[in-house]
Amino acid sequence: MTNYNFSTKKNINNLLFILLFTNFFLSILISFNSVTLKLSLSILIFFYIYVFVLLIFNFKNNFEHIYFIFFFIIYWLFAFIPSINAHDDLSSYLVFAEKLIDTGSLPEEIFSVRRSYNLGGSYLFKGVISKFNPDFLLMFEPILGIILISILIFSTEISNINKFICFSVLMLSPFFGSKISLNTEPVFLMSFFSLSILLLIKNFNKNQKNIPYWSPVILLFLPLLYRPTTFLFNSLLLLIFTYTVYKFFNKKFYGLVLFVFKKFNLFIYLFISIIFYPFLISSLKSSGTLIYPILGKGWQNEKEIFSDFPLTYYNSIDTFNELLIFLNKFFTDNYLILPIIIFSLILYIRENNRIYLFLLFSYLINCIAISLSIGVDWVFRYSFPTSLAILIYYIISLDIKFSINKKLLHAVYILQVIFAVIIYFSLGENINKKRYASMSLGYSDEIIKQMKNLKTIDSTDKILTHSIFSLALYKAGYKNIIIYDTPLVMQPWLNENRPVINNYEYFEDQFVKYYNKIKIDYFLSDRLFYSNEDVVDKLLKNNFELKSKTKVNSLNKKELNLYIYKLNK
């Protein structure tokens, strides 16, 4: 290979290739229950080598940015510990990931709400890393996403000052901390997919050729393997791209149809269907829905008495005062909304191009949908991948015609590095302390040792767990655990003939019957319940016997107990 000056389209296609390759092999292995640690590690090593080589190849004509990029890759890998959330990662996500590596297939967690939140595309990355050392989970989030977005920025034909601003926004954005990275779930990776669609739209408008339709289609569906949070925004982007193609063919429908459904595109669509098949089947068996929440909420019962995690819902705004409260939270929680609105209007006026208004509309619709479905207090976190993508895209689109002296550019970059170092020495210890406290609350070598010494249960027992000690239990040898991360909410006995009922007596009867049906031996809990503690206590009092209570000594010296229950026969 001699030409290392990759275009945006080339880079996106190269990255889509490795992502499709990785997920295709993972899908095949899952289909035949053949996932192993050695195979997974081999796939992952090949993946990261490919991505790093592509990053280095893109340094041609970008040498002034080299040390800045690599400094921050090393910085985010070693300066901070991963954002491991005891209630998310230790109770469920990392257990799912390690189960994939150990069992050869995707775990079917019929009692887990968190299992329904994603199809399991990230489990390969997190599972392999977690098996070796959870401290290096930063290699997946945020580092992987940062590298992928950096490759896209390198390939754009913009000035050094634009690239400097893009890289500054990208590299410093993880400082938002828990606002965006509450756990190990992907954020920056999701942003990469959205930014890729935006750049393909831009490239098609510029060149109007050689942009295949399959690329944005894959960029729409592939993120669903990891998380559904950007699907609405990406769907609206695909509609924009489709309309752009439609205009290119002088608004002739047959031209659009031929563009969308030509033979090679059909092959790609079939290929991605094969990739998705085992993930969808596993989700259906595990959660009662092919894709949550797009194709239904499955076995979730979100009725008031069963709600285990009360979010601030605004499904109905009945008064003007409620509207004002909603708007206040909407704009104050996501402080990137106003800059994006301003950028959209500036670019629209400057270029007289309605696409920026369409993008703004798509972005606001996505933010509103998050606010109404998940909660307005969470709009910043769940909209951040799209916020970052559109912000970087707008910086690229502005293309400031201002040449900056390379010595001055180096000096400004050095100032950024110094700023990051100052942040680390001033706030880093406190950030790491908080993250370490969250992780050590439920996971450490000492806790794993304590789990091995539990005398009430045997490693072969079938155990339902609602506990931040789930990962420690799993690593201690209790492989036959079923995650119950949100008590009461998942009701796998629900189907079309048994509608969701806000009735405790009905729930209790069905729970006990199902518990016996799948032959669970024990129920383990740390009693760290949320809003439905009274209802859970009622269930335990009526149907369970406390077999043992074990004090667990976490490293942050918080006294916690592990309760082991057995169903009363």
C-alpha cells in the first residue's frame, strides 16, 4: 500500500469492514456456541491492530497532531480508572460479558432489565478485557471511540485550526465524567456511527457519486448491537440521506429504488441480517422482545408498584407550569443544546442550505424523545453521543479559513496537554477515588475470596442474584447465576394472553410458580433496593426463608451484607 491519504469514504468503509468482520465472526461463533477466550482474544487483537494501523496511516499530512492524539490515548488509559458502576457493571453488564466468553453463547437473562437494554455487541470487548483485568476496560470506552472519531477527523479536508478544535472537543469531552460515562456502556463508539452518517451525507452533497447506500444503512443498524440510544437520530439522518439521493436523481423514484436496491446492496443487507440473527433470537428468549424498546418492551412491567428505578417521566404535560418545568430541565440538563441550535442557524444562514435545519430538527426530536421516554433529567447523558457527533460535524462544516503557524499550533496543543495534566493533579485523585469506591463496593480480590467461602450454597446451585457482588460471585466460581438486577420489573411469564397487570397478588402467585418451574435453588440479595423495597420485603416475608446473612467487607469500609434466601415449600 502506497497511498496512505485516505478519504472520508475510504476510512468509513475500512472501519465498517473491520466492525462487520468482527461481528460476523462473533455471530457465527455464537450460533454454534463456539465462543472461547482464545478465539475472542484473537479477534480482538486483530481488530485493535487493524484500527491502530489505520490511525497511523492517516497521520500523513497530519504529523502536527501525532503527539496530541497519542498523549490522550495514553492519558485516558492510565490516568483514570474505568467508570465501573457497582449497580450496573458489577451487578449485571460485566457478568453478561464474561458469560459470553465462558459459555460460548449470549446469556439469556430472563429476570434482567439491563440485559434487554442491548443486544450484546459490546460483550466481546468487555468480556475479554474483564476476564484479564477490569482496570483496562478504558480500552473499550472511551479509547476505542476516540480513536475511531480521530480517524474520521484526519480524513476531512479542513484546516489545521478546524482539526485542532475538533480534537480538543473530542479529547477533553470525557472530562464530563459521570454525566456521560456512568458505566462501561459505549458512548464515544456510538458517536462515531452518527458522525460517519453525517460525513457521508456531506460527501454525497459535495461529490454526488461513489457513496453506496449500504454504508449509511449499516451505520444505522450496526449501533443497535451495542445500544439503541442513537437509533432515532440515525434513522432521521438516513431519511435525510435518502432525500438527498432522491434529489440527485431529479426526484425520479426509479433512480432512488435502483440506488437503494442494486445487487451488491442486497448482498450487504443479507450479510447484516445474518450478523443480527443470533443477537435477535437471544434477545427474544431473554427479554421477550427482539430489540428493546424499538420492537416492544418485552417482559418489563413498569407499573408503579413494580418500578424499581423511578425516572422523571413527562409522558403528559397538562399545565403551562409543567411545560415550563420541562423546558427548564430540558435546556439546563443538556447545555450543548443551545450551542448546537446557534451553530445550526449560523451554518444555515451562511450556506443557505436547509440540511442544517433538518439536522437541528432531527437532533431536537431525538432529545425530546429521550426526555419523554427515559426522563428529562437524563437527556444530556443519553443524547451525548449525538451531541458530540453533530458538534464535531459543525466544526468541520465551518471550515475556518485561517492558517495557523505550526509552531503556534504546537504551542496550543502543549497548553491543552498541560491543562489535562493540571486537571489530573487537581481533580484526578478525587475522580479516581470515587470510581474506585464504586468498584470496590462490590468487587475486589478480598470480596472474591469471601464469596468462595460462602457455606450455605454450592457452586453448582442455580442462584437468582440481585447484588453488586454478582461479578465477584461469578469469578468465585458460581457460574450458574441468574441476574435479577431490578427486582419485580421483569416478568417472563407475561405474554399476549396475560396483559401487564398492576396487581401484587397476581404477581406474587406468578413469580412463585415461575421460580419453581425453572428450579432456582437460592435467591441472593444485598438488599440495596430502590423504590419498591416494601413490595420486595412483602414477597420475601410471604414466600422465602432467610438461610444466612454474611457480612461483606468492601475496601471502602462500607458495611454490607449478603442475604441468602430459599423459597418456602
